[in-house]
Amino acid sequence: MNAGTEVTGGNFRAEVLDSPVPVLVDFWAEWCGPCRAVSPILEQIAQDYAGKIKLCTVNVDDEGDLAGQHGVVSIPTIVVYRNGELARKHIGAAPREVLESLFTDLLVKAE
């Protein structure tokens, strides 16, 4: 479904919390129409910001415990983690501009 790195309970720390760049985590499910609508937007954002952000995905049907641990009660939920901490959360499908506004101010500026 998604071009991001698939995250599970077993690799969440390594892929998300220990990432040197901000991480967009897409909590989704195959049957979710709004999830399918936002997926290509997130994939394009990940390509456009390659090296500055990372896209990870969590299939809530396979990783229900992980979703619960992160307070996901509705999908799609897009969570931004920076320096191992939850920085932002957005619930529901949204246009690119809204999704970009979740992280652009968190990017490290080139000196």
C-alpha cells in the first residue's frame, strides 16, 4: 500500500524513535478509503523531502497493540516524531499543504 518503511512493535524504536531526521508515521489499514487517498500524498512528500524526513507506516490491523500504545483511535492518523518524541498528530485525510505543515518547521536548516 505505502512506499514508507513498514514499522512493527519490534522495529519501532530503531526506525522511528532513534531516527536522526523527523519521521512521519502513517497509521493505516488496507480497507480504509481515506488511508488510500492520503497514501500517494505522503509518498510524494517523502520523495520531495528525501534525506530530511522519513516515512514509516503502521498497518493497524497487523499492529493493533502498537497503534493503541500511540493513542491511535481513528485512521488515517499521521504522527510526526522528532528526536524520539511525538511532535505532532493529525487524524483524518488532508491535502498536502496540511500534511506538510505538520513537519516543515521541524526540519533542520542547512547552515
